[in-house]
Amino acid sequence: MAATNEASPKKAPAFYKSEDEVRALLTNDAFKKFCKKKCGECGAPAFKKFAKVSPLVVRAQVGSFWCASCGRLLCDAHRNQHTCEKEDAERARKRNQNVAQVRESLRREAAAKEAADAEAAAAKRAADDKKAAIFHMWKDRRKHAAGVSTTIANMVQRWAVQAPSGRAQDELLELYTSCNRINLRLWNEVSQPTLPGAVDDEAYDRLVANYDRARDLTGLVIVVDGQPLDTHLPWRPRPPPPDDAAAAGDGGP
């Protein structure tokens, strides 16, 4: 009796409904198994080429081996030429349409594309507007800090020049030098920021400390529009008044 060779039935391919499901195959723990998977069209090993590649690199190439329409994982030869039930069904549906149905289908597709494009454009505008608003907000904040620094540097210079010779004048000159350096730093941050999304708080705090020391040495304050200069930056939480702070630290009788 002659022996017969019967081909074993072809194993049904696996389908992955979303890109997240495919990415789950590309974690460090599952990556070796992924590299052994076969093409969903021809059944041949498809991903041995990735065995020595970082999973992070492969995660960025999901579209090159996964069909989002049918969900198959595919080798290079069949990525763009394979059985795709969704696309086959769509072609069959279009073949069975009459002229009016085809026109209506094309109209709906065009309308859907127009709506999607408009939504994407609106989302991009909103994102751009938000980004621009944040940029200008921080630029205005840097300008505010730099403006205060200019006021302080100019006045400390005047106090140093007008002070009598001696240790106090020497210290005021040192304070002016420091204030002037900080002033240049803060204005440079306005035109060419090195701290995106921030003001150079450390430099500004040194400036305020210099001003406080200059006040102690001279007994003078800077007056702007009839009021003592407020060195508090408006976007920072305002500290409690000195009396309240002292009371808060006092445990009471």
C-alpha cells in the first residue's frame, strides 16, 4: 500500500486589533518570542532580522510589519501585498455599488476627510496658540524681573557714588557690581533664554538680597510711583508679613 503525504492544514494567522497590542509584543520580556513569529500571509519566519535590534527601535517601526486594517504581522515581501479581509470587503462593496451609490460614497469620504482635516487644523492651532501664550507669559515674566533689576542696579549705583568714602561705600560698590552683573544676566534671559519656562530665580533672589543689604547700609529705599519698590514677583506666592511670620513661629505663652 503506497504511503501518501498529506499537507498539514495551514495555521490561522494571529490578528492584532490595535498598535498597542503589537507594542506589547515588543517589551523586553516578550521580544525574543516576537522575533520567532511568522508572517501572517506566507507563514515564513518574518522577524529574525530584529533579533539583534533594540526593542525600542522596533517599536518605532510597527507600521512596517503590521497591517492596521486586518491586524496581521507580515514579512517584508507581503507587507504591501497580502490577504486583507477588510480591504477585500471594501473592494467587494464598491464593486456592488451603482453609480449613485459610488458618488454618495465618494462624497461622504470627501466630507469625512474635510472634517478630519479641519479638526486636525483646529487642534494644531489650539496647540500653537497655547504654546505661544506660554512663551509670551514667560517672556513677560522675565521682562518684569529684568525691569526690577535695572531699577535696583541704577539706584544702588547712585547710592554708592553718593556715599562717603569708607567701608560702606566699598561694600555698596561691590553690591552695585553684583547687581549690574545680575541685571545683564536677566536681560539676556529675555532675548535668549537658557531656562525655558522659567525665570532665573537664583539670580533674582541674589539681586533682592543685594538690595536689602544696600538698604541696611544707607537707610534708604527705592520709591516707584510714590510707593516703596515691591520686589515680590507676582506669580510667586507672597510670603506672610514679618509680624505674622514671627507669630507663627512663636509657640505662645
